[in-house]
Amino acid sequence: MRNTQVCLASRPNGIPQAENFTLRQAEVPPLRDGQFLVRNDFLSAEPAMRGWVSAAANYSTPVGIGEVMRAFASGEVVASQHPQFAVGDKVMGMLGWQEYAVAEPAAVTRKVRESDLPLSLSLGVLGLNGLTAYFGLLDLGQPKPGDTVVVSTAAGAVGSAVGQIAKLSGCRTVGIAGGAAKCRACVETFGYDAAIDYKAPDFKDQLAAACGRGVDVYFDNTAGAISDAVLTHLSVGARIVICGTASVASWDPPPMGPRLERHILVKRARMSGLLIFDYAHRYEEAIVRLADWIRAGRLTCREDILDGIEACPGAIAQLYRGENSGKLLVRLRHG
Amino acid sequence: MRNTQVCLASRPNGIPQAENFTLRQAEVPPLRDGQFLVRNDFLSAEPAMRGWVSAAANYSTPVGIGEVMRAFASGEVVASQHPQFAVGDKVMGMLGWQEYAVAEPAAVTRKVRESDLPLSLSLGVLGLNGLTAYFGLLDLGQPKPGDTVVVSTAAGAVGSAVGQIAKLSGCRTVGIAGGAAKCRACVETFGYDAAIDYKAPDFKDQLAAACGRGVDVYFDNTAGAISDAVLTHLSVGARIVICGTASVASWDPPPMGPRLERHILVKRARMSGLLIFDYAHRYEEAIVRLADWIRAGRLTCREDILDGIEACPGAIAQLYRGENSGKLLVRLRHG
């Protein structure tokens, strides 16, 4: 059986571009004992991919040149030599940018049991994006009713869930996003109390007006100039959740910015880094809540679905250009 | 009765110098109901004073021009119109750079009941320095046995206590200090496992060698270039306690430095700001431990005692020049 794969062709300096990847046709090898074959339905494109292909020290070893691009995907088991994975099981995991994945259990993040909900959600609000929002906000951000919660990339796959879960927690939510359309989505689709366009010339004034009582929780997906502005409005005891650094094109060397120790000190704030994989033992507790909120119409998400594996190579750069209006996915059509 | 006071004469830009202060003779006014008179024995000089006289936003309103310099002091109640403060009581509190303080209870940080120990300790290891070390390290740093704990200004009044309490907690301690004499004190007096001179040309290499297994707790009194170096060695789950920013001469505007969000994110680290006054309700629990450790010879400190109130104006600048080898105090001799 033929398998189209997207491989890393060269190592980017900064944001991965389409030309850093190449498509390859391979033959699906026969399954060994303990393996199973997943036919991918949806492939994910996400900001973290920049780190995965970077040579700089990071969470994991970089994807090698010529290797299939590391990626989350969800699909269906179509053949199995493993007793715990049956044909017909839906799975989400590190299955790569490819049509078929020969997988072992370690590659699977979770079995998708919410069969009443679309499988694509398992790569977004019912996957690592929703889990990141859930644990980052609730465990590290520790919101209290009445808190002002500020979210950067507020209309994005993670940020939009953060804003909604903060509302469910009784907080006042201020979203920061780029452009009028995303700001509108923040308020109209995701229920933010206020949305601020960081590209607006009076961004800082708008932020000050929206955060008059101080920022109790800052859920940060950007770092950079947006964070610099938010940190000047911390309230005493503020919690800052560092979830991503999307505004910084390269950390090698780290860019310069105003030192922030004084804010942390004077406001007795707490800044915590989040890696969702640390919460793997608690995923199912969160999925139960997230799925119930979706069914009840209290948690919504947006998806941007590209068709065909040929869309993969350019997808990361597309994300960083902010062109997507929701979770960016690539749908594969089979048979 | 005549009272010599040290007043703020002009607002410094950066580190307060002797010429920013002036000595004044005043008459002690009669006590009103609810007041008591403290004869100060020791006046404290500390890095935080830079903030107290700065016009920039800070914990508290700045000391006004012409006002007695805000300062911790310890002394004895010599007259009282308050039922809970008796003549002979020893107190430590915000009594100012002056010989006599007309005080109300709110000015008193604590009554000093450890009459077997020198009163001067109430301004250092048995005062806010020791309390800062105790709560900053144990509450925010949360050291575990076997952790590597790095301390900046390691030989200072706070840092030396942090290093010793970390050793008592079963940690490996690495002190960072300026110059050979302070590094020697770190190892010989305060029991650090390693001491590194941040002025040494190979500071970064020495730090890397001393932190081979990663930094689990960083107790930071300096910010700036020293912190930049330490943050490159964080271990996963590291705790950073921001206690002071001694290496930064002015925060108005904030100086630039390499952005640190990526370290926090990749290492899932936690950076917390500490203000010791938040722990006021727990001071006595810590004082009991600290005093017992001192009596048992397991916690030691160094004091640099200047004689006479005339020494006050230059004392802050002296601190920032790093000339003191211990907690800097001014002793007042009374008739």
C-alpha cells in the first residue's frame, strides 16, 4: 500500500516554510507484533512545530532531515497486531504528516471515545489545545471569580478555549488578537468581555482601559511586545502562564526586551511555564469536562480545514502569518 | 529631649548617596494616648531603601523630601501611653533613621523576645533578612533534598541565610558573590558547597561546572547578567525566587536584557516574586526555628556595624558598592 509522507528537507532558521519540506511516496511496511496501522483522517499544524524542527535545545530531539514530519494526527485503526488496539478504534497521537502510520502504543496520546463529536475536535479543543487551556488556566493560572484574565492569541485554538473556560470560572476576560476580524470573533464567538487589537496604534491605551483593576491572570501565548505591555498592569499576586512565544521568530540568540523581574517582585507575581505533556495522567478528567461543555454549547471552537496532504508544507508559515481563523487542520480523503 | 534625625534632602536618580540626606535636630514631642517612645539602639541600612526614596511606583508611597528616612530599627520602649507596650520592651519596626521614635503599634514589626540573643540580630538574621530567606526559600523555592540551590548575593544578609537553610534542607548549595573574600566567606562561614565569583572572567564556565545537574532552585537577589547566566541552567520544574534586583541601578526605564520566557516555558519553571510583609502572620513560626538554629550553631550571620547616626547617609551607597561583609547596621550610643 502506498503512503504519501511529508518529510523535513532542510532545517529552517526561524519559522518553517513550505520549501523546508518535501512530499515522498513510501510503501507501508508489514506490521510487526505490537504494532497497528492507523489511517489518518486529520493532520494537525501547530506553532510548536517550529520548535520540533529547530536545532536549538528544546523539549525533544529535533526532527531529522529526511524524516517524516512529527505531527499530531487522528484517524482510525485499520489493521492491528496489538491486543489493545482494535480495527475501528479512533486514536489521536503523534502519527506524523502522512496518510498511514505504523504505530505502537507510545505514539498514541489518547483513544478518542467521544464518538458523538467530530473526530477533528480531538486535534483541537478536545485535544492538546483544549487540554492546554484547561490545565494552564485552572492549574497554573488559578482564576478566582471576579478576576481579570488577559489572553494573548485570544482567538486562537488555545486562547479561545482559555477565554471561555475563564468565563465559566466567573472571570472577566480580555482578549488580545491581531486585526478587527479576530477581535470580533473574540467578543462574538468566544464571549470575551473586551478584545484588543495589538496592531492598533493605541493598543497600550486600550489595554490600560480594559485592565483598570489590574491583570490577575495573564495567559501568554506570544511573549514579546504584547507581554511587555500586559506586565505593566499586573495586580498583586498575579499569575502569568507562559504557554507559547509565538511573537518571537527565533530564540537563537534570545531577543532582548525590557527586564521583567521588577514587575514579578513588586507585584509578588508568579510566572509559570506550561508543557501539556506533564499533565498526561490527567487528560481524561479534563476531556470529560471539555466534551460536556461542548455538548452543552458552553464551549465552542473554530476550525480551518485545508484539504489534501499537499497543504501541509506551507501550513506552519500560514499559522505564523496569522491567516487562519481557527485551529488549522489538514483533512485527508481516503478511498 | 533632643532627637537627631536623618532626613531625605533630595530625590536620587538611582542609588541614594550621602548628599541625598541631611541630619536634623528635633525636639521629641510629648506622647499622645496610644503612643510610646522607642530609644533606637540599632538602625538598619538595606538595598530596599533605594526603592523607598524612588519616585517610581513601588510597594509604598515614596519618602517625602524633608521627611525622616524610612528605616527599620530596633530599640527599647522608654516611655509609653499604650497598654500593650511597656517600658523595657524590646521592639523592631519601621522606626526611622533617628535616635528616638514616637511610635504607634502599626510601626512595630515585632516585639523581640529572644532576650538571650543580641538585639542587633532582630534587624538581620532574626529579622526581615532571615524571614525573607526562610519564607522565600521554603515557601516559594520549595527545596527538596538533593536539589541544587543557587543563591545570588550569597554572602549577603539574606543570601547567607538562604544558603544555610538550603543546607539544612538537604540541598547542594552554590553561592554567587563578588570577589574572592566573599566567595571564601560563602564556603568557610556559610557552608556553601561551591562559591563562584561573578566578577571572574570565566564566571559562566564556573557556573556551568557547578550546576552540571541543573539548577532546581534559584534564589535571586540581583537580576541582570548574573540571572541571565543562571537561567540557562534551569532543570525541569525549577523554582526561581525573585527577592531583589540589586544589580540593576534604575528601573525607570527598565533596562533591556535577553527575554527569559523560553527558559520558563521549556523548563516548566516557576518564577515568583517575594515581599516578606505578605508573611507577617507567620513571622513567629519562622523566628522560633531561626532562633533555635542560631542557638544550636547551625545558622550564623555576619554583621557590619557602623557607629553613630552620622554613618547613615552614606550607608546605602556603601551597600551597593558591596563594601560591607555582613548585615549593615548603625549603632547608636546613648548617654
